[in-house]
Amino acid sequence: MAARWRTIIEQLGRIWGSLPKAARLAIPGVVGLVFLALLVLPRLLSPPFEPLFTGLSVEEAAQIVSFLQGKKVPYRLAAGGTAILVPADQVYELRLEVAGAGLPGDSVVGFELLNQTNLGLTDFERRARYNWALQGELTRTIEKMEGVEEARVHLVIPEPSVFVREKEPPSASVFVRLRPGRTLSPVQVRAITTLVSRSVAGLKEKDVAVVDQDGRLLTAGLDSETAGVAGGGLSTAAASERLALTREFERHVEERVRSMLEQVFGLGQAVVRASATLDFDVREERQEQYAPLPGSDRGVLRSEQVESESSSSTNEPGAAGVPGVSSNIPGYAALAAEALPSATGDRSLAIRNYEVNRTESYYAPAPGQIRRLSVAVVLNQTLAPQLRAQVEQAVASAAGIDPDRGDQLTIATVPFSTGAEPGVETQAPPARRWGTLETMALLLLAGILFFVAGLLFAWRRARRRALEPGEAFSEALAQARATGETGGPAPGVPAGTAAATPAEEARVPAGVVPGIDLLVDTGIALDEQELRRRQLQEQVARLAREDPEGFLRTLRNWLVDEGTARGRGRQGSMR
């Protein structure tokens, strides 16, 4: 058995060695091409597949796969079994059929649970069914939020009792599974707690806990934010929003300046960085101004009160003189009257009230005003002083630089680096995706086809070149054999030509065979048979000098053919 296989291998080796070099190169390529075609063509010829459903659970995917198998529809599983692909021309039809069959079934039960009536239910079972249905409805609502893939809600509602003085407050817990690469912002977490608390009677927001798939308590920072706002502080959500607004403003300034500079100096020739300080403080100012009427120093008389009073008094003669008898003498009465004069008096009072112009103004600056702006520009070329001043003016105008506000503008001209620093490993850029597996297979198939076609073209061209001298040798040798055996006409002399004189027959046209012209010019007359023999010798010698390998190959083939003919002749004679 081993000897037989050894013989087969030796025969195959001899056959392989007898093949031309081009054939030995082309056969592996053809075999690989056939294998690749058998591997890729079935997939290429199959119809394209598109997603029927994505983001399925294991149970939902199993139900849909069973439905498709019953319909004998080809399908593929992707994304770890959470996505099902079907032929593109059947996507919409199959989607309607699957939905008509109630698939994928909703594992969450809502208020439709209350449609199932059962007269034997107790009060506890009724409350449990209601809580179960309420949890399902909240779960469906939360799963509709952006970024939430799956959610579960657990409610703890104490039973009402008339024997308890202080009732225990209800509480709730929410579990959310987020989509890959997504997170919930504090605003979204606050929305979930508000949604749940407003859906359960007596439930407060602080009694709702939200947990994600990584075990992080998302409501941990909400209490501190509420305390900060109540104490006049800044919440985390507000701080994040202000930081985002600041970064957006900085990017806007950078883009405006960069686009302007790249139009002048070229793409990638300018680096712009901006740093801004925005004022988000809310202030309110009230101002009152009083002014007199135009053209006077007084206002409009509103009320006036005037009072005037005058008085006069005359003194009667009274006692005068020195007490005693002397004062009672009648001659002293006139003296006493002259000594006491009369008294008079006037008094006036005026009260006037005037109305003046009063202006009240309230001023509340809008938040987000620029306190300070700094812009740095780096250019990849040196600027002349005049051009530098023009660039600074243009950048300042585009960025809105205000020196009175304390803004700063810096322009530097530094050559950019064209390579990595010594000792620093640079990260290779990501490889370019040429497409799907089908596209890559098509490109490989086309490359192999071009390679095989090139090999075949080169092989045929080389063979043609090799056969052209061989055909000439075969013709020359055939003529020599015919001349030597039958004495036919010389090459180049048509059959049936009229007989010529010996001198004409002895002459050969000039340039036909090298060496013959010399004999003709010297007038040496050659025998016709000798002339033919020399012509053939010269022709064969010239062809042998031009292509020795072709000459040997043709001669070898001729000898093999002659030996074969002789062998056949001997066999015929023996018969």
C-alpha cells in the first residue's frame, strides 16, 4: 500500500515538474480562487439582512425565533442574541405578522391586570394587585425615557389602620438599566423621583431611591442640592449648566477666530484657545429720582394753608407814685397816665405743599454677561510688524475683546511640531475600515483574478515568442529535408516557374542569404544543388545565432518526431 502511494506521489511530482513555470504558479491561484468562491459566493448571493427587532431579552428572542422557524423564514442572530435579522425584502411584512401574533410579549403587567375579575379576592389581595399594576405602569413610563433600557419599580405602601396613631409614610425604589455609554443627569433623576412621588398618594420625593445597574445611588446628591438651594447656595445641576454654557461660549469664540485665520494662513496653520469668565449672578437695583418742574425751582402746588393775626391794647391808668398819702393827691393822676403807653401786635402763618417729579427704576442684569475674556492665538509662521498689528486688530474684533473690561489678547508665532518628541510613543491612527466581509472578499477575488489573468497573459506571450523561432527552424529544416530527398526548388522560388538559364539559376537576389552576395559579385558560378544547400546552411546558422535555445528546442522536437515516425514505420513493416 505504501509503495503504491509512493508511486502515485512520484508520478504526480513528475507531472508537476513537467509543467511550465507559469502553470505551476497559476494552479495554486486557481485552486485558492475556487475555494474562496465556494466560501464567499453563497453569502454574497444570499439576500441582504436587516434588523427585525433589537434590544430583546432572552425570552422575547426565543419567542420570535420560534415564530420564524414555524414560518420557515431565514434569520440571523446578532448583538449577542438580542437582535434578530431577516431578509430585507420581508422586514415590514414579518414585523406586522409578529406584532399580530402578540410578540414580543410584554413581560410587564399594568392596569390591565385589574380587568380580571375574581369575586373571591380579599382586601389584601386587591391592594396587592393594585400595587402590582401601579408598579408596572410606572415601569413602562420610565422605560420610555431617553437612555433607559430597562426599569423596575418597587412600592412600599403601608396598610391603612384605625388603630395606628402615627402612620408610616410610603416609600419607593427604582432600578434602571441604562444603555451602553449613557448616563442620567441630575435633572432626569429628579424627574424620575417626581414622577413616582406624584403617582403614589402620600409619597414624598425624598423617600424615592433610584439605583442603576452598577449599584450607584443616583439620588444621593439630590438632598444636598436641595439643602444648598434652600441655604442660598448653588446646586450641582445649576453649576453643571453654568459650566456647560461657559464652555460653549469659549468654543464659539475659538471657532470664529480659527475659521477667520485659516482662511488667511491655511488650514491647520492656527491654534486658538479662549478662556471666559461669565457673570451668572442675579442682581436687582431700585432707583428713585425727584426733580422740580421744568423751568422752575418748585413743583406743582398741592395744598396751601395761610393764617394771619393782629392785636392791639391800651393801658388804663393805674396806681402810681409812692405809696402813701402823697400818691393820693389829685395832681399826680396825669403823671401816672403818661407813664403807661398802649401795645399792638401782628402774626401770620402760611403752609404750602408742592408735588415734585419722581422716577422709580428697577435694573436686573441678565445672567451670563462677560466679566473677562482671554484669547490666545498661535500661528505657524512669522509675521511682519505691520501684518501682526492687522492680525491683532482683526482677532480682537472677531473675539469681542474689550480693554476696559480687562480682556487680554496674545498672539504668538511659533513653528508647529511635525513629529513626536523623542522617547514619546505616538498612538497609531485607527485602521481604515474597508467595509464588510463581503466587500473585502470581493476585493480579494478581484485581485486574484487580475493576478491570474496577468500570469496567463505573460505565459502566452512568452510561449508565442518561443514558438516563432521554432516555426522558422521547422520550416528551414523541412526545406532542407525536402531538398536533400526530392531535389525540389530552392526556397523563395515558386513552384511551376519556367526554366531559367544556368546563369540565372545560379544567381540569388542580393541580401537573401549572407555570404552568397560575395560569390555572386565575384562571378563564380555555383551548381544549383550546391547553391540551395549553402542557402539553407546560412539561414539555419543565422537563426541559431539569434535564438540558440529556440534552435535546440526545435531540433529536439524534430528529432523526437522523426524517431516516432521511424518507429511507426518499423511497426508497419513488421506487420
